[in-house]
Amino acid sequence: MGFKKEPLFNQSVKFIEVIFQKAPIFRYNIFMDKDSKDLLKKQIEDEISSATRQIEALEEKTKPISPDCSLGRLTRLEAMGESHVANKTLDNARLRLTRLKNALQRIDTPSFGICIDCDEPIDINRLKLRPESVRCVACENEQNR
Ligand SMILES: [Zn+2]
């Protein structure tokens, strides 16, 4: 004797984990419990509203400068330069908003928090930092190379 059999419960948990991790259709982020998911959801909603406000402010800034506007020449050039920068920021903000909205739609699906490239769970701290992430750090770096 001396052989200690693992409790049945542990065995079942392991079995379920194996099933979930091996079968792609069942893949989900086992590191994410309901509480962190709820927090993440709240965070995404907050970020969506702040991104929306940011976009509205930027849209105001990037309105075309009318040619008969009574600005001096230099001021006009400055204004155009500023508007160019604001346009870039606006594009990024819009892209981020789209990604955040996608994340909110996906958060209750099993694929949320799973890297689209390697099928591994994305680190929870990365998701807290950038909940719109669809790739793990390694795959994101690979993508940006
Ligand atoms: Zn990955």
C-alpha cells in the first residue's frame, strides 16, 4: 500500500481542465473568475465612455479651418499642424473604441481572453491594462515585428 489515491474531486477537476484546454471549442480563460470578469466589464464600459468623450472633443478640434477665417498666416499653419495631430489621435481613438466595443460583445463568450493566434489564455494583468487585447504579449510582439 502506501499509495495515496487522489481524491475523486481533484481528479474530476483535472479531467475537466484537460477537456477544456484540449478541445478548442471549449477553450476559455481559466484564470478569469466571475469577479475579475465583472470588473473587466465595468472597466471596458468606463473606457468606452471616456473614449467616446475624447472622440467628441477631437472631432470638435479637427473641424476644417475655413479659408476666410480671420487667423494670421502663421496661426493658420499652426492650426493646421495641430489639426493634423488631432486627426491622428482621432483615428487611434476611433480604432480603440471599436476594439473596446468588440471586447464588450465578446466578454461573455468562451473565446474572450484567448489569444487569436496561439489559442493560449491572455494574461489577466494584460487584459486589465488593455481589455481590448485579442493577442497575448508574445503574439502581439510577433505581429508588430
Ligand atoms: Zn498568443
